[in-house]
Amino acid sequence: MTASETVPSTVIAQLSRPHDATETVRRSLIACWTAVVNAGGAVVPMGCPLPPVTQASLRPAVGRIARELSPDHSRLLVARVDGTLAGWLLLRREAHPLAAHCGVLNHVQTHVHFRGRGIGAAMMRHAQGVARDEMGLERLQLAVRSGLGLEEFYRKAGWAEVGRWPGALRVAHGDDRDEILMSLAL
């Protein structure tokens, strides 16, 4: 970077009600998700075909996420750089009463055009603050696919591996990956 270049500002917004996820927001989420999955990202939702995916195949999953938004139970964090969606994640409270003090992060992703700029790390820090300070959560959990180096990203953010399901994820015939379980005390 030269002295004359500037780093664009990243703004992280929180969506906590279904009406917050406008059609424009949904289209941006779908476009990001499609690009990430088709670039090899490990964020393939339930009910969606394996890559390559289309925007139409991800629309139902984004609709479900939007419908379930709730200040107490489910929040969407959206990172924007100069007004363009650069990444997003879903923060949910565990539904079972015995685990309601825990939250789960899902669909953590940075658009392929914005990788390497610290946006993912910024979203993770923001999610931790929202979980602890606004939702009253005491612990966060997530699962990550092995073989992509993602566990190191989460370790740098303070997460610890607490277990794994060996060979639980079949990416392709003959390519089974571990599902790595991670946790972060808030």
C-alpha cells in the first residue's frame, strides 16, 4: 500500500427483526453467500445442493434466517465496506433451556473480493460483544470444516477446539473431512 491509498471503513450493522432484512439486504446476502460457496467456502446450508450453487438455491435459506431474526434469539451481523456488503454471520441463542446461556455462530463468511482485510476478525470481535453485552450469553460455539485452515483463524480470535467428529463431512467421493467443534467463553 502506498501512502496515498486509504483503507475503506468497515461498518458492522446488526439486524435483529425480520423487517430489518429488506429485499435489498437479502439480495446482498445471497450474492455474497453464492460467491463464497462457489469459491470453496464451507458454508453450505441445509437443503442446498453441493457446489456449485445458484442464487436461487440459497434464497430459501436466507428467507428462513430473516424470518427467525429476534433480538433475544437470533441476530444477523452484516459488514459493509463503503456501503457494499463484505461479509456476514448469524448469531443465535441455543433454543434448549439447559443451553440458553450459550450461543452459536453460523454462516461466518467474508465475500471473496474483501478477504485479507481483517473483516472476518472484526465481525468475530463484534459478535462476541453483542453476545455478551446485549444477549447476555456466557459462551459461544461453532463448528468448522477441517482442511481449509479455518481452525487457525478461530484460534487467533481466542476460540478453543473442544472436539471433532472424524470424517463427518463428505465434501466429495473419497474426500471426508472432520467437523471441528470450537468454543469461546465470554
